[in-house]
Amino acid sequence: MEKLEGLLRYIIGQIVKEGVEVAIEDSLQGDTLTFHVRVSDGELGKIIGKNGLTANAIRGVMQAAGVKDKLNVNVEFLD
């Protein structure tokens, strides 16, 4: 779980500006791991991307990374 959070933090860190605080909380229910991601107001648009393409790509990478641990990984981006 820590490796998955580290991967998510790295991906988001590469998208947002330097010095932007990224808050990630996780919750595990059965075999479903959900990450709740919060960033500064102006940075949320960069993470979501045009038509949500960047957000969907992040979700896809995280789901693929969770397969090794037999986890279904969801990522939610919060205001």
C-alpha cells in the first residue's frame, strides 16, 4: 500500500508546480483501495486534464499497479 501511495505521489508531483502541497488519504475496504487526493485550487485542473484524460490515465496506471497486490485501486480527486 505504501508503494502505491508513493507511486501516486510521484505521478501527481510531476504534474503540479513545485512546492504545491499534495494530500493523499487512503481507505481499504475488502480488496478495494481508494485514494482521496487533494491539491491547491489552481492545480486541480492540471491533474484532471482536458476532458478528464489525465485523471483517467492516472487511474489506469494505479489500477495496473494494484494488480500485483490483488487490489482494486480507485483514485478520487477532491476539491
